[in-house]
Amino acid sequence: MGLYPCMEKCNDLNSDRLPRASIRPLFSDSALASYSVSRSFLVSIAVFLCLGIVYLFFAPNYDWQSQRHDDVYGADYLQEWVGARLILEGHVDELYTSKFLDWQHDPELIGFEWDKSQFYPAVYPPPHYVLFTPLALLPYRWSAVVWLMILLASACFAAWTIASLVKQGNEKTDQDAKKKSDYLWIGALLFPSMLFSITLGQKSAVWLLLLSATAYLLLNSRDYLSGFVFGLLTVKPTLCFLLPLLMLKEKRWSFLTGMTTSCVILWGTAAACLPWSVWPSFADGFRSAGNYAENAGYRMEWSCNLLTFAYGLTPELVQWCKWGVCLPLGIYVFFGAITASMDWESPRKWMIIAASTVLLSPHFYHYDLCILLIPILWLIATEPRRGFAYFAMLSVGVVLAGDAVTHLRLPILPLMLVGIVCELRLSGVLHGSSQYRSHRLKNAVGG
């Protein structure tokens, strides 16, 4: 007898007396999508953590030894830690002097000995070293481990910021592209420049995170915050000179105001905290670092800018190549970036800007090519053929750059980047001309 009411209720559910909308599935499409995103996000975090463990136990630059040779523990991070340590110890005036070099070889300070004929020049402005002072409170060995974790976390969250950019940046993005964006972190993980940068303790993953946040905020019409985040990149002047010019051209005053605000806070705080005598020392040290980079410290197989074409020649041909080859190419690349007609929701525009920034930069090595992951990963989701082509071409270029220079004396990375800029410019011109012809045809038919 007690079963009959239940059976009647079940029959009511199958009848038309209840509206169909009242019967809802246990998991909606949005819930399943969020579960998929969360699962992919957790997988990416787990993979990056495993990568960090592999670096700590197997990478030569993170193998702790008291006697080392060329491979410095923590690699390039040593100069950030030493510079910040000088500031903490009250030796700011000697940041750009020989003391900076001496402390790099002080075994009681850093915990190991390495080749005294090698050193890292102080090439960054004073605010750069101020930002590393919290990490310099730790002993160098453990500070390098924390820095490695910061790089891996920056790479992971940069990939997810780009994925969010793909999902929200363009209303025309199809559902298939949005699903692919959940796995773009794999591309960031496999990009040789990213792995090379983390191995060397370089800051490229941090720059990628800041630039991806800048792009995400800009595409979501939050120009002031976008400019504020971008202003932090002024500690790396070779990355931040082109985008402000584009914003000035388009009269994006809110972006420029945000950038000015963060610059004033960052540089003003450094100017207030540091003695004035450190700034002329930085200018003198920067000039000597430039001589070091162009001679003893220059790595042609790593370089990606246009000046690589000149530095690969004999000394008597360097100046000719700078004026006869690099300057015309630089003018073409600059005006190509300035006059790019694509809107900001197009990854092609960001590719032109990123590639042009690399080529026009006075100093740019291939571990900083991580910034190209913003348009490349974006294109992998929206234009897979083009995105995978760029990814594969630049990956092969990074891997084979040394062999190409050794055997052919040919810098293939800047050649590839020039080719990418030319290809994008040509496709934009052809696209614009086809639109113009279709518009004229419609007018003719309408007439």
C-alpha cells in the first residue's frame, strides 16, 4: 500500500502536468565545464611541481656542491641575490663597483667556489635589485630554491592567464578553441625558451606573467590596471619600449596613466630609499656592461635581435652592417608594428608587437622569447595551423641556433622573427585588399 503514492509521484514526473524545465540534471553544462577546468588546473600545478623536483635533483645548476666550475649554482640568479644583499648590508654605493664582482666569488657568502675569471655584470637598474631584497634575507642556497619555485609558479599562472585571455578576449572564439585553452599550459611547459630560462634562473617566466596580465586586462577594458601592471616591466627596459608608443598612437590615456603611476611608485620609492650617488654609478656600470656584452659576454647563438646580424661579422664590417642592414630592417619592423591594422583582440597583432620588440631590442637572448608564448598559445587555440607552425619553427630555431652559428655563421633566430613579421604584414595587406575588393564589388552590384 505504501508504494502506491511513490509510484503515482513517479508517474507524475513522466506526465506532462509538470513543466519540462522543472526537471533539471544533477550536473549542468557549466558545472561540468568548471569541473573540467579545475581538474586541468590541478593537473598543471602537479606537473609543474614535479618539474621543480626534477630540477632540484637532476639539473646541474641546482646541484649543491662547494666546488663548482662553469655552472654556477642558481645560475644567473646569483647577480640578483648579490645585488640585493649589498643593499641589505648597507653597501648601496658599491652596487656598480668591483665589490659586486668580489661578492660573487666570496665562498663564505654564497657557499661555494667557482671560476674567478667569470662574473655577472650589474646591468639592471637599482629598483630591480631592491625588489629582490626579501629573497636576499635567506641564505643563497635556499633563496635559489625559492626563486626556482617562483619561476615555475609564474610560468604556470602565465599559461592560465593566456587561457583566460583566449576565453574572454574575443566573442567570436568558438567553443572548440575555448576547450583547447584548458591545456595551453602544456605548450608553455614544452617551449624550449621556457625550460632554458628556468634552468638558468632567468626571469623570463615573470616577464611572461606580467605581459599576459597586461594583455588580459587590456582586452577586458581595464586600461588603467593594464598600464599599472605593465609599468612594473620598466625594470627590464628592453621589453617595455614599444607597447607604450602604440598606446600613445591610439590615445589610450588611461593605460598610459596607469603605467605612469606604477613607474612613479616603483622608481620614486627607489630614488627615496637609495642614495643619489648610486645613479651615476649605474650609468657608468651600464656602459661597461654593454662593452662586456658585445665582447667577452656576447653569445651570438643566443641572440635574437637585429644587431646579431652585425655582431656575427668581422670587426671591419660591423658598422657597415649596422647602418646598411640593421637600420633599414629596424625601420621596416618598427613601422610595421606601429601601422598594424589588426584590432587588439587578434593574436596576430600581439605576435607582431612581441616579435618587433625582440628584433628592435638592443639586447635580447633566446631565453626571453617566452614572451612570444602569449600570441603563440593564443593562436594554437584559435588558428592551430599557424600557432603550431610558429611554435615548432621557433622551438627548432632555439635548439639549433648554436649549430647554425658554429657551422654556418648564420643567426637563424632573428631571421625567423623577421620572416614572421613579414609574413604577418603580407597576410594583413592581402586580407585588407581582399576586403577592399569585396566592398567595391558589393557597391558595384548594388549600383
